[in-house]
Amino acid sequence: MSKKFVFLSQVFMTCIMAATMSGLMGLIFTGPSLEWLAAWPKQFAIAWPIAFALTMVAWPASMALAGRALRPRGEAAAAAPPAR
């Protein structure tokens, strides 16, 4: 994947996750109300940059962990072609 693709996917992913989580957590905390609707944009504006910054660290770490977890072992590793 190109760096542009990774960066743009993180922008989209963190936007969706920050909007969803800030909305749901606010809804759980305050219940469906005008207060909740009024507070959601501010919570989202705070959550999105935090989520984006954290994914810049978490994404490479999660990719490395997934690679290790799914690495062939034993006979399968000997028969598998080398990873690129």
C-alpha cells in the first residue's frame, strides 16, 4: 500500500470511528436529548485528532502483531514461499 493510501484510509477510518464513538458515548452518558445533540460536535472535534494521532502509532503496531500471529509455523512455514 502506498503511504498516501494508508494516510487517507486513516483519515476516513478515524473520522468514522470518532463520530460514532463520541456520539454513542455521549448518548449513553446523557441519553437522547438536545444537550446530547449540542455537545456531540464538540466531542467529535476533540476525539478526531486524538484518534488520528493514536492510529499513527497503533496501526503499524497492529499490522506487526497480525503478521506475527498469522505467520505460518512448522511444516507450513517450510513449504510457504518467503514473505515480501
